[in-house]
Amino acid sequence: MAIDCISSESKDHHHHLHLSSSNKTLVFDPSVIKDDIPDQFVWPRDERPRPDSDSPHLLVPLVDLQGFLSGDPVASLKASRIVADACRNHGFFLVSNHGVDGRLISDAHHCMDMFFGLPLGEKQKAQRKLGESHGYTSSFTGRFHSKLPWKETLSFRYSAEEASLKAVEEYLVNAMGDQFQESGRIYQEYCDAMSSLSLSIMELLGMSLGISRNCFRDFFEGNDSIMRLNYYPPCQKPDLTLGTGPHCDPTSLTILHQDQVGGLEVLIDDKWHSVPPQVNTFVVNIGDTFMALSDGIYKSCLHRAVVNSKHARKSLAFFLCPSKEKVVRPPKELMEMKKGMAREYPDFTWTMLLEFTQKHYRADTNTLQAFSSWLQQSNTSSYLSGV
């Protein structure tokens, strides 16, 4: 997930592609593209997917959360060991028996179908504005005029501290009208469930690193996160483009629910592996911010999404982020275990990293390293001393 705050410009529905030289904004409506895909969506040959040789499946570790959530110490220890092994290697694992109501997940997918099925002009009521990380966008444009992703998204902010104020519900109603009241209620409830699940996973991550299980849970208690609905339309030339380009998530933790179409791929040992959908499971992966919190012990991993010519693919992604004022630094008890070894990354806040990916750097496999160098060169982190 590259968190970009890039917007496209409103345009008549009959024009599927418009590139303005004055402000370099692009409008993308895949429903009316009939033949060749526009050049802006054609990726370099060495970065394209290879449909002629299907990606091997990644054996993603499955963590059964039932015992952990019920307080079984033996099951909890087993789960933490599975998580530790996954996060040291590639940062991806699956969770089952997670306690999230299956009907809520189904309702969230249904609401996604309803939104992305609207005419372009209706969806653009929620158009993302420059400088913001929420709203509707059909491809990230503005700064980027090539290697565009073949997708549409709707993103909105979720604050655990403001959950009781129904901020998600109010955002959707304000953006789309009263007919989205029910969708807003469902996504408010879904985000609450994702926040709760995230905090449980943070307990598990603390245990897996050998520190107190409440350490990371407390850090993310008042999380200020991002919810994103992804829609990847069918593409007549899926071998030329990507739904989402290769990147590591700059956020802390991603909880993804895929539909049954598939398309998520993870790079392991320089080879792309697919992560097939499994019913009633979430895909969880570590992001750059948590990699910094673990002082590089746990890895964020390069991943992408491919598209196909027959079926639309949809996914629900919850990106856990710390509250804005939290300083990202490894816990003292973790650093004590490293016995005086130098820190891998400087102190920062999530706001600083988000701004870096919006204004300076397109998120990829080297985001955290590039951000750390930028911080050190610009002395941006100096004000954090003593916090």
C-alpha cells in the first residue's frame, strides 16, 4: 500500500482518459476503455507480471487466534512462535478464528460493491483532495505520470479515540449523502473490529519479541489509522500493468481481507509468490513503521497486486498507524536485549513518514532507509530529543 494523497480531476464520464499538460492530472474510468490500455498504465518490461508462468503459492503461516484470545497460555505461546518466525522472514501471516463477525465482513464487501458500481461522477463526490490521505481516487496521479496502477480506491481516516463519535459514518454521509448512512455505520463497525483485532495482534507481537505483551498494545491504543477499499477492474491487457506496484507498506500493520479472486503477490528470494485467498481469514503484514519499532528485527516485505482480464478483484485493507504525536522508537526493554547495539533507525513520528511518502518519495522497498537518510540529513528529528 503506497499512501499517496494524489487526486484526479473531475471529468465527463464519456472521456475515459484526460491528461492536462498544465496540471498533469489524469482521469481514469476503466469501464469505458475498450481496446489497448493507455500508455500511462503500461509498466516497464522487467516489472510486469508473467502470466505465462503462474507465481508459486507462498506458504503463509496460519495463526489460529482462538486459544490466544481466550487466554490459553499454551496456545498463546504457540501463536507467538509462529508469528516470530514469519515476521523475521517476510512479515506476512494469516489469522483465523479472529473473532470478527463473518456477516460484518460480508456486509463490508457488499457496501464496497455498491460504491464502486456507481457512475464515475457519483464516486467523485468523495474525490480525494491534494494534501489529504482520504477520499476516492481512480489511480494515483498528479506527481506520477507513468507506471500508474490499474485500480480505484476509497480511503478514510479512522481514529480509535474518536470511534464513539462515529467519525467514519459521518465522513461517508458528508461525502456521499444520506443514502450512505448504512454503509457508514457498517464501516464504522468494521474499523472498530479491525482496531480491536490490531491491538490483540500487537499483544502477540510483543510476546513474540520477548517483551511485555502490553507494550505495543498500549502504544497503539489511541491509533489514528487508515481504512481503504480497493477495486481492481478487469484489464484487457493484464500482462502489461499492475493493480498495485511493488512496495512495502509505510504504516505499522496491515490487515487485509481479500475476495475470492486473488491477486496479492509477495517477493521472497527474488521471486514473486501469490497469496491465495482463504475463507474467513485475514492476511496480516508488518509495515515499515513497525519494522522501526522492532529496530529492524521484524521485516516489512515487498508486495504487489496483479490484475486479470476476467474478474474484478476487491479487498478491504485496514492500515494501523500510531496517533499523530507518538514518537516511533523501539521499547527500552527491547533495546536492552540487544545489549548496547546501535539503533537501526532514528526517532520519528508517523506524521513525518506519511508526509515524506506524500511529498518526497514514492513508497517502495527502500522507503524506510530513504526516510532515515532524509531525516538525518535534514535534522528533522532534532525537535524530538527529550520527548
